Amino acid sequence: MECYNCGATLTKEGFCPDCGSDVRVYKKIMHTANAYYNEGLYRAEVRDLTGAIASLKNCLRYNKNHKDARNLLGLAYFEMGETVEALSQWVISKNLNPKDNVAGKYLNEVQKNPAKLESVNLTIKKYNQALLYCKQNSCDLAVIQLKKVLSLNPKLVKGHQLLALLYIQSGKYDLAKKELKLAAKIDTNNLTTLRYMREVSKQPHADAGELSKEKKKERLSSYQSGNDTIIQPPEFKDNTTSQTILNIVIGLAIGILITCFLVVPSARQKIKSDANAELVEANDTISTKNQTIESLQNQIDELNKKMQDNETVSAQAEDKVKVYEQFLDAYIYYTNGDVDAAGTAMAAVNPDYLEGKAKEQYTTINDQINAEYVKSIYVEGTNAYNSGNYDKAVENLQKVVDTDETYQDGDAVYFLAQSYRKAGNNEQAIVYYQKMVEAYPNTKRAANAQNYLKELGATEAASTGIDAPETTTAPTTTADETTGTTDDSAETPTTNQ
């Protein structure tokens, strides 16, 4: 038993060992609830369902969270044909105690069978209709409805009791007694059944059928013939031939009538009933297969989703491994002194895949490699420019400018523009001359760049802030830029080795 306040396990003491709450009254209440539950269990075992229901209700009055009592109460209702009451108790039990509760199994057993639920609904409707017929004094219609109800739900005690009451009203005490016996088999100590049974026993014609059988036996006579005993009625009359023929004809007529009015309709009814049963079974099978198909489809969709997620994770893992390999290659190239290869490899590394110390090392190494890489390709570009290999100069100087446009105080931009012009790509030359004019005004490089812009027919050039040398002819320069109208005194690029 647990404490109602803190949930600790209680001892024999009258106080909780953890929180110190007074649990003496609480223990008495719990013991009383358990006693009522045990009483209800004993009554249910001997099929005293009415008494069991009363005891279990008392148990729940003291402890509404008593899971076993509520589940047993639902079983008692279900055994008496009260399916709705049983479902109500099991639903309450499942909500109060959702973990390891057998009520969930009971609910699944009932709800997974649509035909069973439909039968329960039909039983309730027909029973209510029978009650309405009783109120309207249409006893015959009520009897028909109750017979249909009991064919669908033979355990409905209320249905047997009401049908017996109708039989008593119409004087059919034998049929009433039969229905009451069926009700007593289900619930042995039902007070309504016992009261009706006593009323039937008081009637003088209740055992008329048995008395008539005894009188017929008394009228029979017997005599011994050897080892055989011959039993015959005391009044024996031999039939004539005409009477015999008449009896045969009457028997044939009765047989034909019985066949037409009893055998044939019952056979048709049986065929119809079998067809309906097969239809219900087919519908249940189709419903079950549809549920199975839907469940399998859900499993397939879930597995496909897992496969897609696994493929995505696998692809990300492969990308991450590839990035780490590229980063390692760049580091190896850098440590071996191959700055160009290290810079190329580092450019392919996606830092988003790096984590922890690897990302920190990437930042440090990348800065060092970029600095040396830019310096190296700038040297290659200027050497190519000085040697007249302007395509190679464009290739290397473009990499420098893409990395840092301010490299060497704008020399990289200026000589990239020169390389483009001398390589015959005037459009790109204009772009980088313009950048030189805008980024470095008031410089000799900017003044030369503006003159080249005019020479190349560019639109309004940006002002350099100084007066550019005026020329009447287009500047002409050689590969080392030592002639021309522009200031070519420093046209040979220099590098800090």
C-alpha cells in the first residue's frame, strides 16, 4: 500500500515513514475496499453476478482507482449481456490506469470485431422497441422482438426476465419457467428472477403438463409375455379397413401440410440465415484484410522514410569524410612546401563539415596558406607579365584579385588590367582600370589607368584627383612598359620576395 500524499510504501505504523502523514483512516478505507472486492470476487465465482456487482460498486465507492475491481465489474456486466455497461467500466479503468491494464485487451477484443458491435447496437434497439410494445400493450409484438434479442444476445438477463413476465401475463407458465431457468443459469441470485420464479410456482396450472403425463401413464396397462413386457392402453379398439385408409390419408395430408408450412419455411430461413452469416463473415474478412493492407503500407512508408534518412545521413557522412581528406591533403601539401597545391586543395574544403579542433586548425592553416598562396601566384603572375606571357599573367593575377583586391596596394588590380589589355581582352581591362581609378585616386597608377580608359574608348572615367598627362596620340607601350605617353616609369611590377 502506498501513501496517498507522497507515494511511499506504508508500514504497519499509523504514519507514513517518509512524509509523516496520518494514514490510519486511509488504511481502513483501503482495507474496506479490498474486502468488498474479495467479496465480489467470491460471488462472481459462484455466478452470483448481481451480488458481485453490488459488492464491486461498494469497493469502487471507497477506492475509485481499484483497477481489478473495475475490470471485474465490467466482466460481470458483460456476462449478463450488458455490453455497454461493461465497455464503460473498461474505458474508465483504462483511463485511470493506462499502464499494464488488462482492460485494454478487453476493449480490443470487443472493438476489433465490427460485427459484434453492430450486433450489440441492434440488440439494444430491439430491446427498447420491445419495451415500447409492452407500454402499448402489444404483448405479441414484444415477445417477437425479445426472441430476436435473445437470439442475438442469449446472455441478456433482462431480456429473459421481460420475456418470462410476458409469458406469465399470457398464462404460459411453462414457457415463463423455461426463460427464468435460463436467466438463473447466467445469474443464480438475481432477485428479480427469484421473485418471478416464486410467482410462477404459485400458479395452479404451472405443472399441468407434468400431471397430464402422469395420468396418461396411469391409464396404461401392461402384462408379461414370456420375458417381454407388453404395455397397452386399457381400452383397445381394432380399426376397420376404411378407418385405416382414412387414417393413412389424413396422415399423408398432415405430413404434406407440415412439410409446406413448417419444414420448407424453416429450410428457407436456415438458408437465408446461413447466407447472412457468410456475408457477415466475408465483410469481417474484407475489413481485416483492408486493415492488414493499410498496416503493411504504413510499415512500407515508414521503412522508405528510414531508408531515405539513412541515405541522407550516409551522403552527409561521405561528404564529411571527403572534406576531411581534402583538408588533410592541403595540410600535407603545405607541410611539404607545395603552396600552390595546398591553396588549390584548401579552396575545395567546405568548412561547414569541420568540427571542434579541426575547424580551429582550418582557420589558422587557411590564413597561412592563403597568405603564401597569394604571394606565390602573384610572383608567378608578375613573372609571366614581365616575360610577355599575358595569358598566364591573367590566370594568376585574377586569382590574386579574387582573393584580395588590395594586394600590393592595388598593383595586382592594375597589372591584371594591363595583362587583359595586352592579351586583347579590352572589356575586362576596362573593368579593372575602372576599379584602379575608383579605389586609388590621386595616384600615378590611377592617372595611367584613366588614360588607358580614354584610349580604349570607355565611358566617362572616374576622376583621379590629379591632372592626367594630356596626350594627342594614343599611348604606345612595349612589353616592359618603358615607352608611351603615360607615365611608364614604374610599369614593371615588383614583388617582395
